[in-house]
Amino acid sequence: MTAQAELRMPIWRWIGATTFASTGDVFSFQNRERNGKLKSAAGLGLRIRVDKKEKTNLRFDYAITSDRNTGFYISFGEAF
């Protein structure tokens, strides 16, 4: 089970920003005491449009989880 939301905002011409959040869990029939403990993450990102026709972005994202783990990601394209 998962839920994810993202808000994209234009900044200037081919540069944009985003904020995102997600929560979810994988349920187990064998380890039932772990069920119902949702894991969450949220973050901010910068988008640079590299192909206007195909709407392809270069993504720079920083996220933090509910366990206080952090990550910085660089990728092409969008999650959805």
C-alpha cells in the first residue's frame, strides 16, 4: 500500500521546483507485528528541462525519511 503526492512549480523558463511526500508499507502474513507501521518520506527538488518536446527533466532531489535517513538523487525523467 502506498500514497504519493508531488507539487511542481515553475520558477523561470526551463527551471522548476517540486516538493513531494510519500507513505506506505508492505504487509506480511508471516510477520504480522510489523504490519501497520507506515514508512514516510518527504523532500524538495529542482527540475531543469533538457528536452521541451519530450518534456524530459534533469532532476535533483533531496529527501528525508521518517527514520531520519536522507538521500540526494540525480536522475532523468519524472516518477509519474
